Amino acid sequence: MENKGFYEGEYMPQMHKIGKLTGFLGAILSFLPALVLAVVYGLLPKPAALATAFISAASAFGFLWIVEPISYFTVLGPVGTYMAFMSGNISNMRVPCAGMAQVAAEVEPGTEKGSIISVIGMATSIVINVQGISMSTKYRYVLFRRADNQEELPNRRKEILEAYRKSSLIKYARIAMIGENVGILFLEDREEDWEKGHILALLEEFRRRVLKSCPETALEFGYSLDAASLGHIRQSIEKCQKALNMGKMIYPSLFAWEYSQLGALAWLDIPEEELTHMLSAYSVLLKDEKNIELLKTLKVYLENNMNYSATAEKLYVHINTIRKRIDKVNELLQIDWSDNIARLNAELLLRFLNLEEKI
């Protein structure tokens, strides 16, 4: 009840006052160029010509002057309507952004909550327009965050934005911070193809500049080389999120992961609690440091098609050492290696253990 009283008693009266003021000001300023031509340069069209132009415009678009405000009002709300008609690009940008924001926030259009969320969505779209990001332009998306990814960490937004402004990325990409230490880079899909090496070089420079100002802030990146418009940003960011989360587990030594790098693993969507259960047998072994070397050996052994000689060469140890380690692993795990499914399962799970980071 208190929030409802604030909305009707304080919020809306203030918004109406500001909306009417800016609306009248915008209407007056829109005639400013014509007034300058008339007053300063004496260029004034004849009344008949003005009447003809008005009638032509009214006959073509007059119905929109009535239909548009009524049809958009249910989605935009009163405050959003003020903003939309001041900023323009209503049907292509403002209404879709307001609607997407309401869907994401799970609020109903036409309600007080829906009105406030639509304002937030439209304000974001206006900021994006000012940054030079277009709904029709295709982008390659990069999602970044702090490597430790902990909520209690200090906010480094200012330092991250400063590093972006000083880096070469500013020539190729726009940035949007969506959290204290989380953001999105929009790489415009230019005529020349974006090569993976080029993107990695730009991200490495950006990461290095952030580390220079904040040594404890190491950024990590997930990205996709597939270009998509802002209308498909949700799907693109989901790809980046998967590349970031799964790539970190599979290739922990890297700082950036591209979606296609995951291969068939990109199709997997294993809930965290189920993955934890699947890894339980291996996790128990990891409690003993002696077993870490055994699991590392098993991982390389499977990667080399269960070839003792290739595994020994890869790990720089004698082949008999490999044989003994694999025999020990078989005692602990009791996996039937002749079963292709069991072998594939072991290969996948070993990739999720981050064995490279174990001591």
C-alpha cells in the first residue's frame, strides 16, 4: 500500500510535470530551424503552400496521430509515452525494448510495475542509441566477468570502463556493464571477417589494462563468432554464457573461450547438482593428493586412445609407470573400458574436474 501511495502521490505527479515540460520544450525546439529561416533569413513560405503541405501530411499520417498514442500507451505507460515521443524510433526500438523488459521482469503491461519496467527498458534503449548501437546492425557478442566471480568482491566498474577507453577495443566495440563486474562487448560485424586471433588479441590487451589498474581483477571472456542483431541478443548471450562456464571447466588454463570451441559439449545442459552427483566418485579420490596424479594420467591416457606409449611420451615418464597407474585407477574406479559409453562418460567427467589446477 505504501508503494502504491508513492506511485500515485509522488512519482506520477512529478513524471507528468517533467513529461509535459519536456514535451512542450521539444515541440517548440522542433520549430526552431523554421523560425531561424523565417526571422533571420526572411525565408517564409506562402500560406497556401503551408496549407497544402499540412493537408498532404495529415491525409497520409493523420490517423497515426490518434492511433499510435492509444495503441502504444498500454505497453509504454504514461511516463514511457512521454519518453517515446521525445526520443522517436517508437515502433522499431522503444516499444520492442519496453515489451522485452516487461517479459524479462515477468510483469503485466498496463500495470504500475509494468509501467516502471517499460521506462527502464526504454531508458536503456535510448542510452544504447546514444552509444551508436543499432537494432538492425549485426554484432558479435563477448560476455566478460571477473575470474573469481564472487558477489562480495568490490565494484571495479569504473576501472573496467577506463581500461576499455584506453584499449584498442574502443575502435571496434561498444561496452555495456550489466553488473558490478560483469559486462557485454558489442563487436560490430564489419565487412572484413573477425578472426579468432584478432578478437583474442583485443581481449588480451583489454584484460592486461584492467590488471594494470586493479591487479586483483582478472577478467575472463566467453564469446561467439556468429553475428546476430540485437533482436537475437538473448540467444547470443546464452551461447557466451555457456562458452564461459563450460570452457572454464574444460580448458582452465585459458582466459577466453569461443562457443564453437566446445564442440559437441555445447549441446550438453547438465544441471549443476546432477553434475556434482556424477563427479562424486572422482571427487572422493581427489581428497587424497596421491590420486590426483592417477586421474591426470587417466585423462591423458584416454585422450591418446588408451595407448600406453603415447601417454608415457606425453607425460615424460616410463611406460611401466603408466601401466601401474592405470592398473591402480582400475582398482579404484572399476570402469569397463570395453564399454564405449562408459569410456565416453569418463572422458567427459574428467574434463570437468579442473585437474590442471590441482596440486
